[in-house]
Amino acid sequence: MIILGTGGRECPTGEGGEIAIDTEKSPLHWFDRYYNEPEGTTVRYRFGRRYYLTGDLGRMDADGNVFYLGAKENAISSNGYMIVPSQIEAALTSHPAVAAAAAIGKPDRLRGEVIKAFVVLKSEFISSSDVAEEIAQYVRGHLPPYSLPPEIEFVAKLPPTSEGKL
């Protein structure tokens, strides 16, 4: 396994990217195309036949352990980085003032998307620019710089899905 970033470059240890199988180093990888689906084959092998892209995002530690971050299709694409909303949401909700949070990609002409965070505060906190800045500073210590939300909007509640998820 390997983690690839934009343009098919190998990501440094700890940096997130797309999980790929290095076909030259995998004795069990025999798959070379999708039957009657050339577009699917092109997507999975977009950096050449050496790497089969799984469609999932992850990061690798110094010991070679791969940590799953989420599906690429759910990621926010900003400045060439693929950012998984659940990581941002976990950092936000670990702040003592935050009851719930959701992160989305907001269209941006220069960066593709920027991250916008919607935050529900716990009842003992009142929304203000000071609280937003405190949360932003807190999150800076928990996320890589490229995944920081430049915009935090306070909301009264977040709409759940029929399964009860945000």
C-alpha cells in the first residue's frame, strides 16, 4: 500500500492522500481492468498501471500502518488536498463549547473549495466572534494547516438524516 497525493506523488509520512496498491510490490494484485467499463479502469489507474487507486483516503505512519480517513467521494477538495469532513468535525466537537459540528466544501474560484464549518454550541455558551476565534485557535492545534476551516457559522441545530446522522 502507498498513499498518493495530487498528481500521483507519494505522500510524506503522516500526510493524507488516496490509498493505492503498488501493483509492482503486490504479489496478489492481478486486477488490470474493469470488464466493459473503460471509464472505471481509467479512474482507478489514472497515474499509470503501477498504482491501483482504491477510492479511499488515508495516511500512513512511520511504521507503515495505514489509517483510513474516509471515502474520496465525500472529501472536500481544497488547494489540491483531499480533506475528510469527519476529521474536521471531530476536532471541532472535541472543543468544550461545541455540542455538534458539520463541515462542508464551499465553492471557491481559487482553491476549488474552502471549508465551512457549522457549529452548534452547548447551552451554556453564547455565539460571538470571540468564541469563534477560540474554537478556530483550538482546532489549529488538532488539524493540518490545509484543513482548517476559514469560516465558522453558529447554528441552533443541524439537520439529521433518517438514520440520525448529520
